[in-house]
Amino acid sequence: MEGKARIYLDNCVYNRPFDDLTKIKIALEADAKRYIQRLVIEGKLELAYSFVSRFENSRSPYPHNQKSIDVFFVNAAVYIDHTHGSAVRRRAEEMINAGVKTKDAYHIACALESKSRYFITVDNRLLKYPAQGIIICNPIQFLDYLEGYQQ
């Protein structure tokens, strides 16, 4: 594959470093997310985000987390705005009909619309969804995929 891998993170991943890091799985996922974030900042990965990401982040009850995530959004290479609304809605409705929660379906639809190769989440239910056209993985799994992508 040529070029940089394009990724889309759901809000659970953006917030992972603020979770209870005394639990080993959460701590490892948080470390992996921070490493992914560093690769984005260094320009080694392309980040996509969306109006759904911005909206969900704006609803955070934690102002510090919200600001930190908003600041990171400036590193994105691709932004899916409201002009993509009908295409995103159409894709999301298909997933909702298949049992995916509305918020999650809209995030995946935005990721697909952005032509992201990877959708990164820590939502165990969503990790089991058999999406077509995108790889759904957690931050640790993504690092394995990234190693293969770069070879």
C-alpha cells in the first residue's frame, strides 16, 4: 500500500487516557492511543474526524478532556462536515438497521465517508461488528495492523 494509513478514532478512544489507568487493559489501550496520537502529530498517519466527533466531544462533562481533544483535532488531515450529511445518514441507517447504536453508526459512516482504512474504538460490542470497507480495531490491534501496513 502506498501513502499514509488514514484512521478515524471514536470518542471512547480519544477519552481513553482519561479513564481509570489502574486497570491494565485500559492503561495499555491509553498508551497505544497516545502512541497513535504521536504518529498523527509527526505526520506518519492521517487522521480523519467529523461533525459527529465534534458534537460528541462538545457534550463531554469534563472541560479539560474536551479542550485536550479539541486541540488535537487540528492535526486532522480530513474533516467530514455537514455537507456530507445525506451520504453519512444513508450509511448510518443501514448499520442502525443491523443493530449498531445510532452514535456508533454515525461515527463509522463518517469514517467510511472519509475513506479511512481503520476505525479505532475500545467499544467491545462495536469491535465485533462485521463492517465492510473498513477495519474496526482497538488501539493495540491497530498497532499490529500498522506494522503490516508499513511492510
